[in-house]
Amino acid sequence: MIKLKTALTTVALAGSIAAVSAPAMARDTINIVGSSTVYPFATVVAERFGRNTDFPTPKLESTGSGGGLKLFCEGVGTQHPDITNASRRMKSSEFELCQSNGVKEITEVRIGADGIVIANSKDAVKADFSLEQIFLALAKEVPDPNGGDKLVSNPYEKWSDIDASLPNKAISVMGPPPTSGTRDAFVELAMEGGCKQFDMIAQMEDENEDKFKSVCHSMREDGPFVEAGENDNLIVQRLAQDSGTYGIFGYSFLMENSGQIQAATINGVEPTPENISVEDYPVARSLWFYIKKAHVGVVPGIQEYVAEFTSESTWGDNGYLVDVGLIPSPRNERMAIAKRVKDLQSMTGKEL
């Protein structure tokens, strides 16, 4: 996994402000883009911020993590976003894109954790999937079920074709598109986790990592898996109407719609806050947002919005974001992040 190292920058904030073009002074509303998973949390914070301060309520747009980071990294100035949300960490290629476009100083904030669930209607039987079964159901290519060391186009049409203990129903799963951080995390944690259960594929990781990633991360395109866009609410609506369909989305959406849908256990583990926070649940991930430091002090309210987001009353163990599904980071981690954000420390390098 790519890790981005953070450190204090030596460039004065005034220098960052000077880098913003003249039109930057024309906008007085914070512009936030990015992850559909982080969107509900950011919306709650933005609405409270707008009610309780003299600043306008920030404008939020759900573009997906990849789409948000692309917009964020396009440049400095008010035609570009101030903050982007992400349900995965920024990639090194995205960091380099930011740098090449003059977005030199970026502050990274890990806001907490979330699990990715596979859910169906409460009217249907609750499922228990293994990572191996998830891979076999959704991968574009799978090991030949007739034996031998070769990959074939996915032949499985029903869950019971994979394992007799699974439902005798057609495989039907709705999930996020490639631009979504939820998709990135799902293929890395669930698909790759199941992929590695097969020795012939696991060996590829050392021999040919690109081929390994291609096999493990490629979703089937013949119908059983359907990309449903960035609007997770549409998936929830479909599940409530069709008991044979499953959906992939963040734990927070499960919490919001727990009256209609239920989550499958994965490897026998329930997606509960406790299991997700200690990573016992196999498909758990961190949530983030990124601040364009050059806009701080130019677009009013950015520092104040970030301070609201990183206060204990917001993201703490008893904060109001817990009520909408956020799983808080450990207290010592929150304290360290809040201090770093207050000082506006920026990412200055990266490590593989």
C-alpha cells in the first residue's frame, strides 16, 4: 500500500496565499468535492458549520474519490476545489499530479474508519460469504473449475454454482464504478483477499505484480456485476425492491438504511463498529480529506471548517458523526491529527 509521509513545510503561509491567482478573491464559499462515502459526514459538518458560524455553508459535490482528487489536483485558484474527500488514501500518482500543477502544499486528515458491506433486503435470507466466494462470484477471470493451472472467463451464474451452501439464485450484485474510493478499497481488500486464496494466483504477486493486480482487481462485465454510479442511495432502493440482488457500499449507508437492508457476514465476521475499528472485519478502510493550503486565508472559513470537523464533539467517541455511522479513530490518533491540522502541516514526500 502506498504511504504518504507528512512533515512540516518551511514555506510561509503568506507565500502560499500569494500563489493564488487574483480571481481567488471572488469566492467566499468553501468548495468541497470527492468521495460519496465521506459525503454524508462532510454534509453534516458543513450544515452545522453554516448554522453556527458567520461563514456560508460549504458547497459539497459527490464526485467519487478519484474524480475529486483529479479536480483537486488540477491547480490553485477558486476555479478549483479547496478540499477533497476520499475513501482511500491519495495515490503517489495523484500527489505527483498535484505537484506538477502547482498544488504544492496539501494537508492530509484521516477522519476515522468505515467498513464496506455486501448487503441485501431484510426480506431475504442473511448471507455469509467468504472472501474466496466473493472473488469467484465477481472476478472477470477465475481458476478453471475443471482443474488445471489456468484462468478462464468466469463461468459462475448462480451463487450455488460456487458453493452448494449458498443461495440457489442468480449472482446479482450492484457496486460502485472505478472512480469510487469504495471500489478501490473493495477490490484491494475483498477481491484481492479472495484472490490470494488460490496458490496459482498468489504466486503471481512475486513473479508479475501487474498481472496479479489485473487478475485480482478486474470485475466481470457479463452481467452479474453492475456498476451503479456514485449514488449509493440508488443501490439501497434497488435492494429494497429486489430480494435477489446484493449491493456494495459503505457501512454508514447500512446504518442509515438499517430498516430496509441487512449486511452479510464476511468470513463469519459481522460488520460492527467494534470489528471494523480493530480490523477484525475483513473489508474495513480509513476515510480521509485533503486541504489545499494555498487557499487557506484566501477563501474564508477553511481553517474554521477543518477545526469544526476535527473537534472531539464532531469526530470523537461521542461526537455527532458517530450518530451517522462514522467509526472514530483511537483518541491518541485523533489528538495527533488535530494538532497537525491546526499547524497546517503538509505532505512533502511519499514512500512505497
